[in-house]
Amino acid sequence: MTRTALREVTGPVLDRRRMLGAGAGLGLAATLSACGQTTGPVAQPGGGSVPDAFRGRTRVVLWSTFADPVGPALQNLVDAFNREQRDVYVEVQFQGTYDECAQKAVISLLGAQAPDLCVLSDVKWYKFYFGDALEPWDSYFARGELERTYNPRLLSEGVRKGHTWWLPLARSTPLFYYNKTLFKKAGVPVRPPESYDELYDWSRHITRQSVGGKRVALEGYQKVDGDWQFQCSAWQWGGAYSKGLDVTIDEGGAVAAGEWQRKLIFRDEIAYMATEPTADMGNQLIATLVTSTGALKKINEMAKANGWELGTGFLPKKEKFAVNTGGGGLGIFKRVPRERKEAAAQFVRFLARPENAARWAIETGYLPVVSAAVKEPTLVKLMKNDPAFATAVRQLDLTRPCDQVRMMIPNANVRIYTALQRIWSANTSAQQAFAEVADQLRKGVNRYGPMIEEHL
Amino acid sequence: MTAANSLPDARPVATGSRSGVRRAQRFGLYALLVLVAVIAGGPLYWLISSALKTNPQIYSYPPHWIPTDLHWSNFSDAWRAAPFGRFFLNSLIVSVIGTAIELTAALLCAYAFVFLPFPGKKVLFLFLLGAMMVPGHVTLLPNFLTIAQLGWVNSYAGLIAPGLGSVFGTFLLRQHMLTLPQEITDAAKIDGAGHLRILFRVVLPMSRPMVITVALVVMVGKWNDFIWPLIVTSSTDMRTLPIGLLFLKNTETFANWGAILAGAVMVVVPVLVMFFFAQRYIIAGLTQGAGK
């Protein structure tokens, strides 16, 4: 990695949310001190060794971003792998959220240390790729093996310049959740609406009801990270955050989608910005919600606990149907010694076995990323018994990645959801909020665009 | 009625009225204190009571202020999801050892700034004050690179070492030592005491509330520190409690708030106990020099 490339990585990766201050400081410190190592092999973070029971094996350190209950599901698979074979020992090291893990990875690389495998979000992996820090997976698998194994749509998201840099693992997509019980009581059809216009027609019946003395709202918009769900709305209204790197969030459909939500909140008073919309859905404060497949299991639990029936469906459409993907995948760093990369690939191959991929999907709620996993009896049974899970799998075929500007420009997602917060909470017009964010995004494109285009 | 006769009659009336006013004032004061206590203790009550609720109760609307039946399994869920015993031990080691060393260093520095004549003392102290203005995050990367080169990543040494120089503690103790009567230390010198003896036998006993205050502030800072332990440790067995809480909340799925709040109680309670036992020292330390 060159010094310039490293600075590109350090800047964008570090300045996010909780460690915003840290990010700014680190970016500056990295520039000023210029003392980090940017070339040469890296050691495993903090030394460590293979436990006696697995002595003699190659140790692979996996940095994970999965807490309870997803973390234990990964650990179960790791334990199964460690029990099964003789050459490799995998150790999972949990590193916090996607942001925290990525920030740590940058710092560790500067300190000539790095994990052998790292979970990186759909947004974060680009920063490492642009910084020339990632190693392509292709040479660790037989020709065509990756294409035969993974869902082609999800696999393609990690492919750039003919190489696979990022493998799908914990992928999700927004789903439409609705309260069947409230729909039934409202006298509207008990099914997902075909379109937002249809849902709007139903809304006056649905929102006439009260639960626990509180009037039921139609929708809640997620305060933090809501830009992910809003991406679908921008597309559905015929707009986009960007076309390539050409910023379009302040034009047409994206603005119309923002105005639609503003109208629902401030004129019709049937929607609001929610800190934890999944909880509000569980408590019947809202009748419908667009959120990740990952929330399915828990919303279902709350529905059962609170005595109402949950339904799921494809997202409603406006001018057209559109839905995006999200979540995390696996990357390996270029400076990790070859032997450990090969050992890491063995574990990845284990995760990609249909039975293991199916188990992962069942235990976590993430999409089955391996094509053959959907034929596994356990997953087939789940999809049969739980139509909601089947919805997510069926909708997967209709997904597409988020717009480039959100994925590749540092902090774009934060800027977009901050603009959305202004629309949802301060009644700022969508045109005004998005014009300001578009200006910031265009500055980002001017700064990072040449580097991005060089890598695409 | 004579004036002499009227006085005894008048006095009780005046006293009664004054005591009534006093009673009303006291009642008002107590009411205010209760209100402040409720406001201050409310979040703590909510934390502890919610740690004993089921998830539906936590999320329920209208809110359940009192848990209907105590859901102790939140604590066992938290304990199962992450090795909190180990995290607790690590936090204790880092906080206690780190505070002891940092406090000793701060005491020595403060003493030197007050009682030792050396060239450039004022300029050096200004530099020290300047260091307080530098955001801690700026030093994160250089600190990590230093620790990495020393081979201390993922170790207690790595967790403790960068926090050992306490500018804040030095500053606070220096300001306190400046208020001590010079005659006492002069007398000790005349008696033949060296600097270390003066520090530990004369200055320290007179500074106990301030030293305890600094120790508590430093220790709580270390107990709650999140970023440095996250950066410098990698394996689960070296994590501290604030990072342990992360193990309980997955970002993309629904949070098990019962377990998270139970974990938060485990983090907060030791600090509360510490404050409970040391509060009179803290008050004495912070109010020293306030009264004439």
C-alpha cells in the first residue's frame, strides 16, 4: 500500500458516528506522524497461539462484527470446523460494529498487524479495496468454484476488475412487515399492498385504530441508518442517490420520495421518525415497517408475545418495484502471509458448504448466500413453515446493490440519513435537505472520484 | 394590658409564625431535594428495573415502571453471551493498577512543581496545561504504534501503559498543594526530612480528600474507557467491561435489551458502590479551599 493510498483509507474509514472524534484525530495523526508501516507482511494481532488441543495447526484469526445472537451462531460453525479437520485452527475475535471493526483494521494495518479474515460491511470493504489493502479471493479457489458456489447476484457485488475482493456472508435485504391483525380489524385486505398508493388508501382505515390508548401510525422511519431503507424509496419513486458517481439525490424521484414521507408525517400525521421502529412495530404503535430481514425473528417473537399476527411481503412499489441489498462479507488483507490466507480460504470453503450456509441463514435470519443452501432440507422446511423467511429468499432475486455514491464516498450514508432526519423531524423540504447533502456528496466525488474510477 | 404583660403573649405568636415559615421552608427544601433525587436517580432506577423486565415489558407502551415479575434470567443471558467474569477481572486489573501508578506519578509531578525549584518550571507547567487541551483521540494512533512496536498489543501492559501520565491529576494536585501552608514543609525540612519523606509523611496526609478524589476520577475514567481497550485488545479474554456490552447488541438485528441492560448494571454497580463509600472524601476534596 502506498502512503497516498493509505491516507485515502485512513480518512474515509475513520470518520464515522461513535468514533467520529477518533476518526478525525487518527486521520490527522496518521498524516502527521507518518510512522505507520504500510508495506511488508503483517503479524496476527496481539500474538496469541493455537490451544494445546489443536497444536501444530495454522492459526487463522477472524475479526467478526457479530454480537449476540449472530456471534454465537458463527462460533458454532467455527467450533464445528475446528473439530472436523486437522490443519487449520480458526479463532474468532469480536471487534464491535462494522464501523469499529473497520477502524480497528486500519489502525492495526498501520501497526503491521492484521487479522487473516475480516468481516467488512457492504460500504466498508470499498475503502480497503480503494486503498489497495485487500487481496482477491480468486487464486484461493478453483476456477469457477466461487461462481458455482455463491448466489451470483450477491457474489457479483464483490467483483471488480474481474477479481472477487469480497465474499458474501451476512447479507440482508429490506422486507415489508405488516400487522395482519390490525389490517383485519381495519377491514382492508390482509395482504401486503401492491403499491404505496394502495397502502395510502388503506391508511385512513388502519390509522383509525388505537392500541393501549395510542393511535396506530402507518409507518416509522428509522432514525439512524435510515438511508439504507430510503434507497428503495428513491428508486421506487423513479429517482436515485446517484447514477454512477453522478449525484442525483436532489433531483426527481429521490426528492419526491422524501416529500411523500414528509407529507405522511406532517400533513397526514400517520408516520414518524422512530429511534427503534422494530420495537414500535412489536408494540403495535405502527402497522407497517420496511426493515432488514435480520429483524424478522425478533419482530415475530414480539408479535407472539403481544398477541398479534405478523405478515411479510415484497416492498410496495410506486412507479416501479426496487429493493437493495446490505450487510457484511469477508475480506482478506494483501499483507497477510500466503500460508495463512490459504488456511483462511479453507474455512471460507467450509462456511460455503450448503448445509453450513443453510444453518447460518436459519440461526441468524440472514439470506442464504450459497445457491445450493436453499435446497437443504432444514432450510426448505423453514421456508415452508415460515412464509416470512421465504419472502426474503424470493425477494433476493429482485435485489440490486445501493447506488455508488452511498457505497463509495466516505460518510455518504451518514450525510444522507442526517438529511432524512431533517425532513422527518424538522419538516425541512426534501428539496432543501437533499440539495445540501448533494452539494457535500459532489465535493466528495470531486475528491475521491478519480481514485474510485481507477479501481472500478 | 401592660406592655410587660403583652410581651409573653406576643412572643409565642411570633415564634409560631417563624417556625411555621421555617417548617414550610424545610418542607420546600425537602420537596426540592426529593424532586432532584428522583430526576437524578430516575435513569438509574429505569436501568435497574428494566434489567429485570422481559423484552416486551421494556418496549411496552404505556411503559411498565415496575417490573411485574422479576426476570433475573437477563443477567444469566448476559453472562452466557459473554464472559463477564473475565471482563470484570480485566477492568479491575486495569483500573486498580493503572490508577495506582498514575496517581503516584501525578503526586510526584505535582510535588515537584510546587516544592522543587528548577529552571523552566513555569514554562513546563504551561506545556503541561497545553497537553490537557489535546484531544485524547489524536494520540490514539501514535500510542497504538508505540505499543505495537513494544509487542504489548493485547496485553495488560498495553492496556495500562498509555494512560499512566495524568496531566489532569498533576494539575489538580498541584493546585491543591499550593494551598498548603509552606511553614509546615519548611519545618519538616528543618527537622531533616527529605523530599520523599515530606511528600508521603507531611503533604500526603494533608491531601487525602484531594488524592482520593483524583483517584476516583481517574479510576472511573479507566473503568469506563471504551476506545483504547477496543483498539489495543483483540482476543475475548483481554476485553474489558465496556467492550463486553458490545457482545450483547447485534447492529443489524433486534437488540436483546434486557440482557444489555443487565450487562450495563454489572458495569455501573461497582462505580456506584465506590462513590457511595467515598462520597464524603470527594465532597471534601472538591470543596477544599472553597470556604474561608
